[in-house]
Amino acid sequence: MTASWVSGSTRARALVRRGLGLRRARRLAACGSAAEAVAMLARTSYGHDVRPDQSLPDAQRAVLATLAWHLRVLAGWLPREGGQMTRVLARWFEIANVDELMCRLTGRPAEPEFVLGSLGTAWPRLRRCGSLTDIRATLATSPWGDPGGSTRHEIQLGMRLAWAERLADVLPPATRGWVMGAAALLVARERHAERREPSAGARDRCRALLGPDAVAAMSITEMTGRLPSAARWALLDIEDPSRLWEAERRWWKRVEEDGRALLTGSGFSAGPVVGAVAVLAADARRARAALELAARGGAADVLI
């Protein structure tokens, strides 16, 4: 244990205590309009980026921008290895930035990029790319590796699989089920809901994560039976691709519960930090859902 781990673990717990939480999320969801809910959310810790006059989409993105800011703050309090782990956890934001960059390059509406600062992996190079081919080439020479194709979807899938592989390497063993479950959800959605076959490179990554038999399965039920135990829980009792949203909800519930369990430990190490990131991410997801419910007229009883 080092002083940096003590400081980082203490800071992680403090950030979680400042989160919205279920009770306040329900109050937010019960608001009668998006404007009322956004104004309320701006008075919480999400007020770092959420402003009272923002539209619903802008406020929902600002919630994620605040999460990114919290991760940047947290990384600064951790020892070198903890900062590296946090950067891997934060790679979702680089994926989101690349998604928006590809929208701009293909003439689609795009949202502003997330400010990554020290959390960036290859974003300073990626943001200068002028084509999807350039993006693939830049990824191939970065820690992300070759996504396996140059189309927008191939890049999106390849980056998400690469992120899962790296998370499996750096996260504590107790959280491996999160990564495996998420990978199972991703592959199930790709093959059985969207009816798309991954490129050769992406398929190799799927096999490395979940095993070749699970990836070759012809149905979700068959896939579930072939998954390693660390991944099977995410798809249990899901027989129809239209019910994958239930599996995703289950995934978030377990991640938040496990994250809180990691936070309750007395140690000052990677466990409480990873737990804090999980709980903060779940809190941000819930805040975004609460805003959506408020925009639809208000309903507090469907939040998890």
C-alpha cells in the first residue's frame, strides 16, 4: 500500500458519496418536464457540466462529460499503475469520440467530443484522421490494435472488443465476470439480434474472449450453454434476441452491486477504485434515464 493508493481510494469513495443515488434519481424522474429535471440535476455534482438551460440531449451528454471529469480527477490521485488502470476503464470515452468522428467524416450529425486529457490512449492522433481508412491505420499502430476492417461498424466493433480484451487483463479477478458478461452481450447482439457476422479479426477476438464454440452457436440459447461460466450469467434465461435489453439491465445491476461491495472493503488498493468507477458509471446511466423519463412526463417507479 502506498500513500497514493490511500489518497486515491479515499477520493474514489468521496466521489461516490457525491453521486445522485437512487432516491434523488427517482425525484428527478418524477419531474414533469425535461427543463425542470435538467435544472434540478444542475444543482448536483453533475453541475460540473450540466447547465439549467440545456436541452435533453445536451444534458444527457453533459452527464457523461461529468463522469469523464471524475475519472480524470481520480486518475490524478492514484499511483502510476492505478492511473493506467483508470485510463483503460475510461477508454469508452475514446470509443465514443471515434464514433462521433466517424459521423462527421461520413456526413452524419455529430456531437462534441469528450475532453480526455491524460485519459486519452490514441485520441490526439485519431482526431486528426481524415477518413475511415486513416482511423483504421492509426488504431493499428496504437494500443488499440487493428479493428479488423475500415467500415464504420467494423471499427466500432473492433474497438469495443479490444477494450474488453484489455479490461480482462488489467482489472482485478473479482470483476472478470463484468468483462466476460459484457462481451457475451456484445456478441449476442451482433450475431443474433443484428444478424451480422464479425470480420475475421473481430471473430478472433470474440473467440479469444468467449471461446470458439460459443461464437459459432446458431442461437442465443445455444450460445449461453457454450459460454464459460464467467460470461454465462449475463444471458441466462434469454432465449429471444428482443429480450437482450433485459440482459443488459441485469448486467448493470450486478456491476453496481459488485462495485458497492468493493467499496465497503477496508483496503486501499485497486478494488475500491474499480468499485467506485462502476458505481459512478451506473449512477450516470441512471441520471440519464431519469432525465428521459422526466421528458416523457415523469415516472419514478421504473428506475433500477
